[in-house]
Amino acid sequence: MTLWLRWWDAIWLLRPACSRLRTFLWFATGVAGLTVRTEMLGVTSIVRALRLHARFYDKLLDHFHSSAVKLDKISALWAQAVLRLFAHPLRLNGRLVLVGDGIKVAKCGKKMPAVKLLHQQSDSNTKPEYIMGHSLQAVSLLARAADSVFAVPLAARIHEGLVWSNRDRRTLLDKMLALLDTVAIGQPFYLVADAYYAAGKVVGGLLAQNNHLITRVKSNAVAYRPYSHPQGPKTRGRPKVYGQKVVLKSLLSDQQSMQRAASPVYGEQNVMINYRVCDLLWRPVGHLVRFVAVAHPSRGSCLLMCTDTSLDAIEIIRLYGLRFKIEHSFKQAVRLIGSFSYHFWMRDMKPLRRNNGNQHLHRESLDYRNAIKRKINAYHLFIHAGLVAQGLLQYLSATFPSLVWGSFGSWLRTIRPGVPPSELVVATALRHTLPEFLLTSAQHISLAKFIAERQDPDRMDMFRLAA
């Protein structure tokens, strides 16, 4: 039960996002249901996991479609709560480390807004090349937990599929910058992202707010050495800025000029890498950035870029090596939490065709556009509830590992020292202690009373036995 008390104290930080206590309790109920459920059946699985009466299925649906929860406000509050809950966020030079990436979620509903044909670029043969679904972008914060690192999810939004105006020229890069503004970290940070975000628009947007980008560049990228002006009288015209052109791939060809060091990549030991550092002018931003050419004995070669020229090359390699943590976070969100397992259809929507592209809405009626916005807001609120559930599991794992293992109530073959409990272990511990929490805390915890009053008496026998 103590584990649930810590969970409740953490989620209470989001209370200011809702004007009414009842609205907040419905949101907390949804997060609790996503935490302890064992199936990915949308709202139905939340009702089953908490043993709610069937009539509250519609109440949960109404909550996710309600405008009472302000999405941007609760996203900003969650980011601030993460900074309070995690005592040791990863920092370098006084800056936080954020990770950004995109994810594509398969959806086949013909009456689900923003579903479109998507191309998946992956080396895995388990993924089809083209799917129908939602395309999202997400931001996570790297935080230390024992000897490991968590990518704590902050926010995610659907950024493709809908065109509200034929004058809208925003790209996915613009929307990623807007997402960073939404979470409102309020502290300088490094953003670690893949090669898609190596663009002048992203760099310019980050530098304008005193933030920096660490990313990988494509193998055909080029940069320039600063032009050295010869001695003598000045000539007419604008002074030259760009000097000799450098094909970045050529930095890997000269092995003699490369330095050798132990690999700083997460999880690697007794591995030596070769690397070379060059500060060159990059045309998309028009000033010096730091390029690091890395030759790994088993992973191959890559070209990294950092807009902070004072950052050591080994630290750039180490931070980019942590980018995979957001991929692991996506895996947990999809397979354990079910953050993207929403099934909200829109009855009055015009059915989509197979292989449909963007849905252009600038010629639709105001009522139809508002109905689409309401449905997209429901998707985003469900997703955010899943992100909060995942973040709270990571918080309990990082802060109260002994309490988690004491409530686990199951068996693992190997418990590795220095590695915090996984999200699955914490979810199992919360699932085992939920009946006791609801039966003994209803007098002084409003959420326990709220859920207990809405449970179906005919389905409570297993809860009483567990307690």
C-alpha cells in the first residue's frame, strides 16, 4: 500500500491542470487503470483492471473527450513534476539532456482522424514498409536511476495527417520545436536526436533559446573551413566567409589523424574507438559547429554534430549513445503501458480510403472541424495519461527500489545489482497492492474512495481475497 501512497503523492502534482477535483480524479483513475491493466483494449481494459461498474465506461470515454483537462497545461505541469520527482536528471555543463524522436503507430480505423499511409524506415524485417496509422513526435528527459538511465516521457503529439489550412507551411521540424515549447522546461538543455533533425531550422530554433543540438549527419554532408583573409588591402564586395569545402565522410579516411579512446557508449566495456574532431562552418546555420567522426570496431562509422563547440568529443559520443533510450521507452509504451492503444472512432466522419494521405479540412464546415479537434484532443489526452503512467513507474523504480521489490510478490530468475526494477516489475507490484490500497485508504485518500465507490460489487471477490 505504501507504494500507492508514493504514487498518489506524485500524481497530485498535476492537480492544478484541472479546475475541478472530480475531473482530476477521473484523469488519475485513467492513469491508474493504464498502470495495472494486463490487456490492451483501450478504455475497456481500464474498466476491467479496476473492477469498475459497466456504466462508468461511458464516463471514462466522456472524460477523455472533455475539454476540462487543458492538454498543454498538464503537459507543462508534468515536465515540471518530472524535474521535481527525479532527483538526478542527467546534466552536462549545467544543462539537462532531452531526447526527441518520432514513432508511427498502426491504426486501421476508417473513421479515425489523422490516419494516413506512412512509410517506415527500419532495418527490421518484422515491420512492413508501409502502414496506415498515426505519426507522432515525442520528447523525453534522460534521468539517472542507480547505474542505469531512464528516458522519462514528457509529451507526445500526432503531427501528421491533418491539414487545417492551405496556407499552413509548418513542417515536422517546426512542430517538434513547438512541442519543446509546450513542455516548457525552463532550463537550458541539449537535444539529442537522429539525422532527420540535423537541419538549420531546428538548430536556429534551439540556439535562439540558448539550447543546443546533438545529432548525426548523413554520410553525404559537407561543411567548410573558415576563410582565411590574405594580408593586404581589402577588395571590393562582401568578405568571404566560407573557405575550403570538406566532405565530412573524408574525415574517416585518414586513420593517422584520428585519436583512440575507450568507448563511452552506454553498456560497453573494453571497447576502443577511433575518433576525429573538426570545428567547421555549416551552411544551414552559418557558423561553426563541432563535427565528430567516429569509427567503432563493431558498429561501423558515423558522423556526429554538436552546435556547442565547447563540448568534448567523448561527451558528444556518450550522449548520442544514449539516444536509444527513447526507443526503449517507446517499446515499453507500446507493449506494457499501451499508451497508443486508443480506439476512439468518430461516427460522423467521412470514411477514409485505403492508402489515404493527408486529410484537408480547410473547406469543411466549422462543426466538422471542431469535431475533428475534439477527437484529436481525446487521442492526445489518452496518450498523455499513458506517458504519465510510464513516468510514475520509472519514478517509483528509481526512488523506491526496495519498496518495489518488497511488494513485487512474484519471482525473477536474476535480479542484477545496480539495475533498477523495470516498468513491468513496478506495474506488477502496484497490481498486487491495489486491493489493499482501495480497501484501507478510502477514508483519507480521495482517489481510493473515488474508485471504490464506482466498483462493481459482483466483481470484488478477487479484490477482497487479494487484500
